[in-house]
Amino acid sequence: MEEKNKSSRRKFLKLGLISGATALAGNTIINNLISDQDGSGVKIKVLTPDGQMVEVDAEHLNKYPEAHITPEESRKGIPNRKFVMVIDLARCNNARVCVEACQKAHNLDYHQEFMKIQLIQDHKQANPYWFPKPCFHCDEPSCVKVCPTGATFKRDDNIVLVDTTRCIGCKFCITSCPYSARIFNWGHREVYDRKDVKYSPETSVPGTEGTVLKCDFCPDMLRQGELPHCVRSCPMGVLYFGDILEDLVTNGEETVQFSKLINERGGYRYLERLGAEPNVYYLPPVEKQFPLEGGLDKEDEIIERYKNVPYIQELKKQGKI
């Protein structure tokens, strides 16, 4: 998993995010990167704030200090980016590593999930498939339109965030979301104990009881030139993430052309007819790479979520689960 994470960082840097990072970094940081001898040996050219072109080892590009992004600054987004996610349904086997990585990063409880894994069976004769469902970060987000305080907002880089300093917990956004992507924070089981961390909508931590939570595409990771937690943790390469302006997406192992991937694999957007213009695309579950039963090797409580799926009902009748 450690090697996969290193690969994820290297591949995602190809998407050009480091140009934004170096714009935030100072000369001292650049000099430290250049002088550091240990690294991958892979050199990438970057532009320093004073206009100098230098070569930096790819393994060291993320070593500049993390800047705290205030609620006001978080509304600006990352310049010249249009983030997009592609989910390959043929690869998913409900490993739930993406769910757990997201929960850990955002200090969520066991029952709080930004990434939900559903079991879909389109009709009784159809083969079921696993369906990861994050927030869709729509271009026409109904959640933004109904929020009375401006707590929910849409950025130019496609990301939709929630500012809990403005959220009053009215739940209008929850009821208006056609994808049921939001959850209400009734309270955390464990208190977030990192007192040195200031709240930012880009990290969603520390959480605030009585407000709304959701997938945020991990913009704090993006500013560091890294993939979202769910993408970098998936052992099956299900999740691709990238910049639609550059027409590139990566799952950490391979970097591919977004338009070609969608065209050749019949990519689609879930519930397109609703007009929300989501920025999450799906590749159909054709020629699935893993047997569905492997994803049922979970706790009884997890399996109970899928009890209304005809396939699960049939397995129960046969005494297989």
C-alpha cells in the first residue's frame, strides 16, 4: 500500500497541480528541495516565484508547508482546474478501503460515510454490481440553491464544499440533493483531539455537531499535489481522478486520457436526466474483474444494508449468506 501511495503521488503530479503549489512556495522551500539529495531520481521542472526554472526531485515536491485555508479562502478554489472523478464499476469488489480511508482522514464515525458503496441490481434478471457513490460535485447543485446562509458553495474548480461556520443545520441541502450525498452530524463518537488544527471547509475537520457533512474531493490533498484519500487507497484501481481541462485522470497506477476513457468504455453520468450536471462519471460494469460474492465477506451489519436487493434475497433463501 505504501508503494501504491508513492506511485499515486508521482502520477498525479503529471496533471500539473505542482504549478499551483510552487506559486505558493517561497525561494527557501525551493532551495531546500533542490539541495535534498535523497529521492526517486525522477526530476520535474518547476517555476519558482521569481521566475527561475529549476529541476526538483518528484518525491520532494510535496514537502512545502501546508497552508491553512480559511473559510473565506476556501471559496476561491484552485486556479485553472476543473476536477473530475471516474469510477470503474467493473473493478469494484466492495473492499471498502476507500470508505475507511475517507473516514480516518475526515474523523468520521463508523456509521458516517462520505463514500457509500451500494449494491445495484437493475432488474431481477440482471447481474448485480457494486456502486461507489461519493458527492457528485454538480455544476448545477441544488444544494447550493436552497442553502439560506450560503454555507454550501460551488467553486470554479468544480468542487462543492460546506462551511460549517455558516451552516445552521436546517437540512434543506440534504432533502434537495438528488444523490443523497449528504449526512447530518449528530455528534462524533470520538472528539477530534488535534488542537493545533484550525477548521477549514477544505478538510472538513474539526467537525461541528449539528451541521451537514459530505464528500469534499479532499482539496487539501489536491493543493499538496496528491490524490484524494479514497482514490489513493483503493487497492483495485476503481477510482480515477484528474483535471478535465487537461483531459487526464489517474487511479495512481495508470494515467489515461479522460475523453478517450469515457468514449471507449461507454462512460456515463448517474441520473443524467435530472440536469444536475455531475462531475463524477461511471464506466459500466461490463466483464467484471471480481466475483460479487467477494464483496459480501463483511460484517452482518454491512450485509443488512443490501437486504432489499433481489440477488441478496435469493442468496438468503439458498442459505448461502
